[in-house]
Amino acid sequence: MQDLDEDCTKNYSQKAALAIDSEAMGLVHGRDRLCLVQICDDEDNVACIKIEQGQKKAPKLQSLMENKSIEKVFHFARFDVAALASNLNIKVSPIFCTKIASKIGRTYSPRHGLKEVISELVGVELDKQAQSSDWGRVEELSQKQLEYAANDVRFLLAAKRKLQNMLIREKRWDITKRCFDCLPAICELDILKFNNIFEH
């Protein structure tokens, strides 16, 4: 079983916010297993946790993800939160999603992918070439994969701060927070394969 080590757990537990991402064998919960969970704090301390095939729990990771005093920042939280619930029975809370925040705040742009959001708000160009690769490989992940995985969380906290300031300025912060509160229920519906239940 793979999990956070004691030092990382202690360090991360003292933070107000953490950037989180995950990599899987695909995008279908229940079919495509979770392979990697990445975490980064405000001091650029990155941890990559490789999840073993058949692994059903990661107690230290779970304790951190369910810690109500630590905000967990994702880009497209809907996928990652559902993946953590489906694979490791982790109920993430509280949640900040930079994709939702971008869609509500950056209404001047139709582009809300991580690459575009980080480029505009943080001024960093992300290399996404390793995105579609074999994250479940038995051997060690390649250096390129690890660099890609780390960079997906490395700039999220900076983007989150910019987006939150924008949302407050535009008086859209309250509705955005309520969208974040809805995410656990939406993720559960995704796991159960319900689609478009809010439509006529």
C-alpha cells in the first residue's frame, strides 16, 4: 500500500490550503483505476503518491483530505474528488475548484483548461505532453511523467488566489462557494452513472 509518509503528513497538516491532482488509467470511475495523487503546499513541497493496483485505502492521505481545516484546491475537482471517493473511499472537504472559479470569474474567456488558466494568471506555460500516458505502469514512472504530475499542482495555489480575488471583486464569490459545496453530491452521482438529472 502506498501512502504519505509521516513527515509529509505532519507538514501538510499544518497548512491552510493544499493543491491536489490525480492521474488515472482513464476517465470512467469504476473502470479506470486511480494511479497517482499529487499534493503541493505553498512552499512548493510536492509529494506524488503512487496508488497500487487493487489498493483500497491510504489512511494518512484520507486523514489529510478529510481534514476540515485544510482547503483542497483542484482544477476540475469533479473528476479528482470522485476518483478519490471511488478508489480509496475518501470524502474530500472543503473544496476549491479553479475550473469552476475560472468559468464564473473569467467570463471574458472561453478557455478554462489548466494550461490556459495558469498561463494567464501565473505566467507559466505548462507542458501537457505526458498527460495521456500509462500512469499504471508497474515500473517507476518516467522523469517526464513525474515532472508533468508535479507541475499540475505546483501553480494551483497561486491561480486560486488570483481567481478568488477576481470573484470577490466581481461579486461572484458567494455563488462560487455554493457551487463548491455541491461538488460532493455531483461526484457521487457521477460514480453512480447518473447523467443530466437537472435537465427537463
